Amino acid sequence: MSAETGTGRLVAGRYSVTGVLGRGGMGVVWDATDEVLNRPVALKEVSFPPHLSDEERASLRARTLREARTAARLVHPCVTTLYDVVEEDGRPWLVMERVESRSLQEVVQRSGPLPWRTAARIGLDVLDALEAAHAAGIVHRDVKPANVLVGTDCSAHLTDFGIATATGDASITTSGAILGSPAYMSPERARGEEPGPAVDLWSLGATLYTAVEGRLAFDRPEPMATLLAVVQEDPAPPERAGPLAPVLQGLLTRDQEQRWDVARARAGLRDALAGAGPGPAWSPPEPDGTPAADAPSLGGQVERFDRDDLRALASVIGTVARDARDQARHLADKRRERRDRRADRRVAPVPPPAPPPVALRPGGPARRAGAPARRLRFKRRWVVVPVVLAVLAVLAALGGVVALVAAAAGWW
């Protein structure tokens, strides 16, 4: 239904449509008036993705009606109250509290990244809403900027429990299909696992990341590539988050057992705000009625995924992960061996103690025990020196004889 044909329409004989409040992946939200109670309401016309079969549409319609009744039990200041659910033209229409606000997605599209203090305050409100929902046994499963309404005072409301589920309730599936926004789906949902409260905490982390960075934590050209990045990769380090960076890291932890819960995330946000002071005041700019030009979609589209495809994706990821672990273990063993060899070379061997000396002969020089006996080698001086001495002695004797003969003969 277009805005022109929708305006002025009376839905269920009671709700008069006056304009469009917003559009999302699961339908159009109309500004309307409850003619019975004479109060403004937000009327969501739920539409289903065009690629669903008739069976899936019927199943999803039944599930939407069931979960709307579940969400109607949830009353909290940070949750848009669901007043009624009606059927018209074969589609469910959700009658909700009219909140003077704009979606966080529209705010970021129009004004760019939010100051981290503003994002922290919005995060605290959404945490309060999620805590109340989880206490009532409700998992939202589609927390994203398009479903966070921001008022002029920067207070936030969590809305659109259109694909929420009540834990412990019988599930109405869409023939083995999963609906969700890939950029904000948790790794366990991407693997086709049963969602629990931890999936909403992951989605909140991705939402706050988008709010402070102005871009998606996982931005890929195709939905399945986005899910692959969610399961395997870490988001790029935030550049504008400031003290919120540890909170984003804690919420975007792939292991749901290690992921921050509501209490820890709330403490992290409060500590960041308390440690940095109040900061400059900020409020969202007033809407001017024109669409945001060249604005990014920020990943708000709802996609349909077959469970078999997600299981196949999980199987491939598991194989790659095992191969990576084996390779990492092999490289670690190699590094350890090289390190041990270097350590062995650096440690010099300790010499054994010197043995006591042993005499070679009585009165002679001593030698060490175990040392080989010295061999006597022929030396030239043993012959030359005695010969020279003998020649000198002979010459001296001859000189003496000549001197005696000369004296006797009267030569001198």
C-alpha cells in the first residue's frame, strides 16, 4: 500500500491512517488515530519478504499474531507498548504506542556517527528493555538501529517485536527458514542454532557499533558473506568509540559463554559515562521531511535463510577452523622445537672435576690421572751441544800444548 492510497484509510473499522512514520524490512509504520479511544497510535502494516512461499507466509502470519500477543504482556518505559493486533487484507497489523521519536538508523543516516556518550545512554535504555523482555521469556531476535527509537531528549525505546520469540513456547517455523538482518545476527543464529537471550546482546553490540562509527561492524556485499564474516572474523577496531570500545568488544564476543550479559554491559556503560564526565550536550536534528540523500542502508534489511544452508555454512566453517587449529598446533610445535634447540646451545656443559695428579716416577714431575704418558722424543740439541763442547775442549788442549813447546824452545 502506497502512502497516497494508505492515507485516510480506516483499518479494522477503528484506526484512521494519517501518514507514514517509517519503513523497515518487515513493513510500513503508519501514523494513525484510534477513533474509539481518540488517541494517536503507530500502526504497523506487517509485510513479508516476496520470496516466501504461500505456506511460509501463512506460517509467518500465525507466528506474528502469536508473538504479538506475547509481546503485549511486556510493559516497560523503554519498550513501545503493543495495544492491539488485527488482521486485514490477510496481513497482521500491529497497533503500538505512538512515540515522538525517530529511529536510530534514520538519525545516523542523517547526522552521521553519534557522540559516544549519546550512544552509551541509548545503550542503557535498550539494555533495560532487553532485561525486561528476557525476564518475561521474550527474545527480540531483531535488535538493530531501525528498531531503536530515539526521542528528542535522546531517550530510547525498543520496538518491533515482530520476529520475537517466547522461550518455552511451541515454535511456529517458516518451513526451516530463518529471518533476520545479517549484519546484526549473532554467530549462533548464523549457524542455525536456537536463539537465546545472548543473541540480543550481540545485536545490541552491533547496533552501538553502527551508532558511534556510522558504519556496520560487518559489511559485506552479500548476505551470506556477511554471515560468514560474523561467524569467522572480528569487527574492525572502532575509531570513535572512546571508552565504549571495551563494551563493544565484550558484546561482540563470538563465544556466547564469554559474551557480556546485561549486568556487565550496563556496568561498563555506566563506568564509561562516570569516568569521562558529562560532555557536550547533543540532540538529534529535527526532521525536515526529506529523505536522507545517498545515505547508507546500515544493514536493516530482513533476509531469509534456509536452515540447511546455514548448517552447510557451519560445517564448512568448522572444517576450516579445524584445519586452522591443526596448522597452528603444528607451527607451535615447530617453534617450540627451535626454541629448545637454541636454549640447549646457550647452556654450556659443566666440565668434570680435575683428577688428582699422578707422579710419573719417584721425584719426577706429576701428571694428571688418566693423562697419557709423555713420549721422549729425539732432540737435536742433545748431540750438537756435547759435540761443540768437545771440540772446544780439544782446541783448548791443543793451544796449551803449543804454548808449552814454544816456551821450552825459547821462541818466547
